[in-house]
Amino acid sequence: MKTDSKAPVKIGVLRRVNRTIGKVVNAVEVSVLVTCVGALAILLITNVIARTFFQSIYFAEEISKFLVMLTTFTGVSYGVRKARHIRMGAFLDSMPPKMEKVFIIIISLISALVMAIMTWASWKYLMNAMAMQHMTPALRMPSWTFYVIIPIGFGLACIQYIRTILKNLIEKDPWQSPDQQSEYEDEEIGGAI
């Protein structure tokens, strides 16, 4: 009787690819989020001081709008990766682990499809904004530069949902996200009662 020795190799490769993608996306997300929040804080504090003693920084509103959009759409992907998105935790936690895993895969698949559709729609919106050639009032930059992050954020969230599906197909236990294992522990609940 022959055993298929290629299956463990394929799973090992999928794990490494999934882990590598996670590290790269994590580095990008965390760098963008930390930089944006820090820059936003510095800009707004500086603008308050400037407005109090001199005059307001004329481009502060545009830059802060861009930083908030960058933080928001990068945060979408970060929230999916850390399982901090809206989900039906009580419903999933009451299921047996195998059923929970199936539901997580189905939910992640539907969410990935929605994120892919949103990526496509926001890409079309970006292309439309580029065609209109509008400029921002203060900085005189093309308006579309502010919208570049939208398809990127949705695309990264789609990748995170696909990584969640892969993680659940590879691992024995259910995973809510690529980085967050299911938290339901039957023994702890039974012991606490």
C-alpha cells in the first residue's frame, strides 16, 4: 500500500506561503497605521498651535483627510487579520469545532468575494476620478491620489479572508482569521459554572 508523501510537502509549502504573505502584509499595515496616526497627531497639534498664535495651516484639512482615509482602509485589512471585524461569535462558539470551521470557511469565502467586488468597484471609481482630472483646492494635487488607498485596502482585506480560508483548510482547529485561533474553550466554560 503506497502513501502519498507529497501531501505533507504541499501543506508545508502552503503554510510557508501563507506565513510569508502574512509577514509582508503585517509589515505594510503596521507601518502605514503607525505612520498615519503619528503624522495625523503631529499635524493636528501643530495646526491648533499655529491657529492660536499665527494662522491655520492652509493644507491641514486635506492632509488629515488623506491620513484618515489611509488609516481607515488599511485598518480594514488589519481588522480582518486580527479577527476584529463584525462576526457572529456567540453563534459560532456554540457549534462543534468542525461545524464552526465549515461556517468560518463559508463566511470567509463570501467576505472575500464581497471585498473583491468592492476592490473592483473602487478601482473603477479611482479610474473615473483620474479621468475627471480634478485638483484639490489647497495643495493643487490630483484628487484621485486620495482615493488610491481604497482599492488597496479592500484588496488586502480580500487577501486576508483568502488566508483565513487557507489556514482553516491546512490546520486541524478552527481559525477566525489567519492570526487568531477560535477562542471557544468548552472546558473553561464548564469549569466556571
